[in-house]
Amino acid sequence: MDDRIHLSFDLSFLHAEGRWRLPGSWEGYDYYPNPAMYEELARTAERGKFDLLFWGDGTGIPDTWEGSLDAAVKWGIQWPRHDASPLVTIMSRVTKHLGFNLTFASTYMHPYYVARLLNSLDHITEGRIALNLVTSTRRADAANFGYDELADHGARYDKMEEFVDVCQALWSSVEADAIVLDRETGIFADPAKVHPINHDGEYFKVRGPLNCLPSPQGSPVMLQAGSSDRGIRTSAKFADVVFAVGGNHAAMRRHRTKLDEALRENGRNPEDVAILWGVRVVLGEDKASARRRAGRITDAFTLDAAGAYLAHNTGVDLSVVPDRFTLGEVIDLVNANHGSQSGLLNSWQAEHGADFVMTKKEMLERVRESLGSSADLIAGTPEDVADQLEELHEVGGKRGGFMLNDGTDVVPRGLAEFVDFVVPVLQRRGVYRTEYEGDTLRDRLSGPKS
Amino acid sequence: MAMMHLNLEVSFFHSDGNWRMPDTFTKENYFTDPRLWAELAQTAERGMFDLLFWGEGYGIPSSFEQSIESAVRWGVQWPRHDQSVLIPILAYVTEHIGFVQTTSTSFYHPYHVARFAASMDHVTGGRFGLNLINSGRESDFRNFGFAELPDHGDRYARMQEFVDVCTALWGSIEPGALILDPVTGEFCDPALVHAIDHEGEYFRSAGPLSVLPSPQGRPLLIQAGGSPQGNAFAARNSDVQYAGSGDGPDAWKGMRRQRDLLDAECTRIGRDPSSLKVIFNTYPIVGETVEEAEGIAALMRANVTDEAALSYLSHNTTFDYSTITEATPVAEVVERIEKAGGSRGGEIHAILREQGPDFLVDPTLLADIGRRGIVPAELVGTPGMVADRLQELWERGGGDGFAVNLRPSMRKSVGMFVDRVVPILQERGVFRKAYGDDETLRERLAG
């Protein structure tokens, strides 16, 4: 892998979580899911030589806070969330090099469906598709698919690993040169090169083969984002690209080191696996004005909205906490409910320790504040931003790059500003591509062959 | 006056021998190129078609010799990609034509399908439809982990509950729920968003759907096939039924019978029969002259080898016809089919009815049956002949229109139908000359 910066842009919540309220958002477009807006974003990202546009996914409206949908519905927290696959194909139509990631929950989907969909998308994007799997920690998602409770954390990862095994087997079930198309004899394909997979595992039973032609990339680029020890072990098994929380130097170094160890344990070369560090970039005339601009999102969130956000992300109704409590007590509560410690709780604990006492209102205010000034925030002039990206790139081991979170403030303008003002600085410094290379997303992510 | 509807069925241009025809595909430029499909959608829209229709199948046929080998070798009903990925692109290069994706209720969770369909309805601007099926093919269900095919009645019960869950989800957010007030920050009115809390025999789903109300509210719903259970399902749930047309001079009688059955079923449950449309499948092969059209049909049939034809027949009936190795009385063949759990009602059963139990069936005859299944060639002729026939079947059969299966070439056969057959129907005043303004797919086809 080359040591230059690679860039990805997260499209998941451009339209939600208060961003729709900010002045300048959705300028010139009807509201979500207007496809024309996504076309413009794709064109802009390609102008900026991005590797990838990223969609996360969650399938339910958050209903954890106060055991009700109301707060999430009212304030637009992590909803609406449409199936992004139709927008991916629209964006691929107006671009040639840009890649696209879709996310699916291995906990609720069937691998035959996902393997087939991604194969079909790889064909029509001509080798530019990536797949991110999540175990899904969200109760609202589970309930829509018929489950009362979240499955155990470890079991969800076991299922994901089997899910990937099935997909990989299906993607190689039709060999690359199996298709003959001989008009004279009528022979369409060589049966010796098309293989059932006969998978019979703990979670899935799939005969195969996939009833599709081999796709340009053979298999999509695989993304994974687990940050727990178990998550890292799983990503070390199959991920081509990992994404992780950026900003905190010590945490970044730790994640890279742990991943590298896990990769070596799996007999893989750590040089081959990129990490995209999630950061939030907001530009301004100077650092102070950029920070003020970034802080607008705090004002766009009510306390009720912050509660819905936190409860959904941890999977636990934190409206039930007593008036005063310690951080350790909250984290215990989350663990006891099979929830997921969001990055937020972890970072508070790292900063203040488990005995730190707070009130419920303080907790919600901290959530709001963290949205405006989180550790992953990079705010400043284009030169400032480039400096910090370069520094973080160095810290993260110079294998990968960044996932720009939260729409660089507002869209479409925020992305265009990044492309027009930050990208040229990175290019001038020689740390970012000036032209696309390679035939597929996978080629581009690994960089030019040396 | 009511007009004829025309839907374009587009599942198999690339397989089943069609790829062998001149001017179709090359290895370098095969059917996965979205530009080919964009051109096809624009041609179909020029011809004022209501919609493009994709069938669906999830596995490589494996009934013949209990192996995928013959299907793989000859390209029988495979490859089959998830073609729904094309729809957004095609919607973007067209304004009016609709898009229908077939989806199995046997393998998916309704929450996923309801969400996918609503998202697609947004992106197409109200031009999306779903053809819900239940799957009776071994090659499909083995890919989704089922060892045995569920019983026919059970599949329908599951399908009914599936559509019930989808319908509840599509109605879970009322139109007008979105507020988007930038001053207060209020995004949506919680009083207009409802959990569905479905707990049934096959599915549980809490809802609501995480998708904003889509232009059509719910997609156009199609049901295909005229079995008694299919008719009951269509009357209860669907906007449109697709049915087989049969062939021969009396084909209109079969259509009339099917329309009557649907009318009776609708009346029985208190539905206005005119709100359920019926569209009949047709397989025209059009040439400038009769000789040219017949030549195309003959070549298409010649392109299907015996083994390919038997592989197709076995796939469609879930019976391994490689086990019939010599001339065998048809009664014995039928007995073996039924013992093996193969499907009833096909051409073999018709032979038994019409020719008697002792009639001998051999592999050559079976291959011919399979070949006629792939290339029905029931409507072969000049543009004028095809238009005449469609008009007659439409007027006498009582159907609302046709799902036109054009073969073998995407470009040539669709272009020929659009440029030569459609103008005749328009001239006669039986087919639209323009799309209506701002119609959704449902308003146009089933409004």
C-alpha cells in the first residue's frame, strides 16, 4: 500500500441529526432523498479524487430513549434512513473512478442476498463497490427483524465471520474465465469452472454457486469498523479497509498496533490493510471561526434529541439513570444490557476515570457539546486542516487515510469547500493523488504499484 | 375509452440461446453494461410502455440430472443478477416508464423488502412496483438454507403475511408527518408515526418503517400466475395480475375464463373487479415479412440444444427429466412426476388429458416441449399481423393488456415492436399516444 492519504466521505446523516437545520444545508435542493443532490456530491468527490463514498446503515427508527420513538422522530435522530443501494447506482452513473460502500447487518440479512447484490453492483459500477458489515447493536433494528433482544456480542461476531465465509465462497464459486459464449456450439459456460459451495454452518446453509457472472473486482472491497478486541480480531480476518475513530493520538496508535498484531496472527501482512480514521473537518477563515461554525451543531440539538442519540448509540435507555451517578455506573448499565459503549462513554472514562460523577442534565449537555467539539474535529483554515491531516496520517501509521464524517458541516457546500481548498494543499505537499490510478476501487485503495 | 396496456418483460435477453443470435451480445459487451439498459428503457418509453418487468430466480437450475452442469453449459435461466440495481439509473434517463422487480416472499424478511421498495419508489419518483412471488424452485431455496421445499399452501400463507407486514409498514408514517421547521428544530410529528407491532405466524416486526412516505405510498403490487390460490391472493392484495395467455385461435377464451375467475373472486370478497387489472403474457416475434419472422423463430428454437431444453423443462417443473430415457407411456411419466413432487398442470398433463394414458413420450418429444417453453413462438408475423392479434385478444379476452416478452435481441426486437407495432395500435386508437402528466405508475396502470 502506498503511504499517501486516501479519502472517504460519509453520507449517512447529511439529512438528519440537526444538520438539515443548519443555514446553507441542502442549498438548491429539495429535501432527502433527492437523487440530484447525491449526484452532485459524487461529482464533487470525484473532482477531489476521493477513493470512496460511504453509507452506513441502520434499519430502525431509534426507540430506546424513554422506550419510545417520539424523541427520535420529532428531532430527526438517525432517521429517516432509506436503503442506499438505489442512490449508489445513481452516483455511479455520473462518475468513473469513485468507489461506493454499502453497509449491511450480518445479524439480520442472508449472505446469499448480500453476495448477489454486491456482485451485481460491482458489475454496474465497473469494479467500484465496497461492503461494510456491521453486527448491529441497535434495538430498533432488532425489533424490526423480529427479535426482542440483541444477540450476545460474541455470537454476533461469530455470525459475521460465517457470513463473510459464505460470501467469499459465493464470490469465487464461478471462476473468472468460466464464461465461453461460443455461438457456434452454443456452449455458454464451462461447468468445470462453476462450483457449488455446499456451506453447512452454524448460522447458514447455502448450496451455491452464485447465479451471477464473476464481477470486475471478483469480490467487493471489504470494510469493517469493530473497535472492541473482538471486533478487531474479526476485522483482521477479512477486512481490506478498517475504519476507526480518529483524533486521539494514543487511541489511534493503539488501534493500529492491535490491528497489526491481529493481522499477523491471521497470517496477513499489516501493510495490506488500510485504516480510514473518522474525522470531522470544518473550514473557516481562522481556527476560532471554524470552531464556531462547527459548534452550530450543538445548538441544533435539543437535550431530548441528545438523549435519543445517546440511547440509540449505546443501545440502552439512559433516561432511567438516577439524578447523580458515576461514569462507571453508566458503563456497567450499558454492559448489563448487552449494549455497546459508544466512543463517547469510552472517551469520557479515559478522560475522567470511572468514578467521575455527573447529573443526567450534565450528561445530555456533554453529548450536545461533544457533537460540536469532539476529539475527531479538525477545524481551521485549509492549511491548518492539511497540517492536522498530515500529522494524524503520520500518527496512524501512513496506511490509509480519512473518513470525513458528518458531511463537513453542511452539504453540498461543505464538501465542495474541502475539495476546492484542502485537496489542492494536500496535492501540493505531495501527500495526496493528483490523478486516479488503477482499474478498480481495490487498485486505487492500494495506490500505484511501486 | 379504456386503452390497452403494454408492459415489457426483460428477464432473458441474455440467456436461453438468445445470446447465440446475430447482433446480440459479445463476450466483451455482455448484458451487465448499464448503458445497454438505459438505451432499452428509452426505447420502451418512446413506445409508451407502462413498465419494464424483471422476473427473478436465485439459483442456477439444478433439477436436470440433479446438477447445475447442463444449465451452466448452455446458459439456461442463468446468469441472473440482481437487476434492481439498474432501476435507479433507468429511472434517471426516463420520465414516465415504470419498473417492476420480482421478489420472493419465501426468503426475505418483509422489513427489508418494504424498506427497499419504499426507497426505490422515492428514487424513481413513484414509478416502482413489486411482483411478489413464493418460490417453488429447488435451486432457489437451497441457496437460502432450506433442504425441502415448503408446501404450496404454506408458501401462500407466508406470502399473505409478508404482504400484510409490508402494507402495515408502508402505512406506518402518515403523509404530512414531515415538518422540517428550522427554527424550532422539529423534524417530524411523532403523532403521525406509528409502530406496527406485528406478531404473526411467520414474521414479527415492530416498525415503523425508517423511510419517509413515498410518492405512491406503496409500490404497485403485481401477482403472477392464475392458480386458485394465486387468484385469491391477487383479489385480496394486488393491483395487477399477470397470467398466461395460451396460444391457438381460442386463446381469448382462456383469457376470458381467467378474467371471469378474478371477477368472481373480487366479488366474493367485496372488491370492485375493475380495480384489479389482468395482464396476459405474450411472446411476439416480429419480422418485416412472415418469412423473416418465421426464420427468426426457427433459428431461436434451433439455438436451444436438446439438453438445454430438458434442463429448462426440469427446472420449471422441479422434476428430473433425465430419468425418462426411452419412450414411456404418458400416464407413467405423470405418475413419476407426482411421486417426485414435481409440479402439475404443465404440458405433460395436457398430453395425458388429450392423448390418453398410453401415448408414448420420449426424450425427443420432451426436448421439444422444453424448447417450446423457451421459445413459445405463438405470435409470429409482420407488424400488422401482430397488432391484429393483440387487438383481437384484448377486445375478446377481456384483459387489460399484455406483458410483451420480446426476443431475441434487446435492441432489434424491442426497436421493431416500438417502431412498427406500436404505431399501428396507436393509429387504431387502442393504445396511448402520450403518457399523462405527473401520473404515478399505479395511477397510469391501475388507477
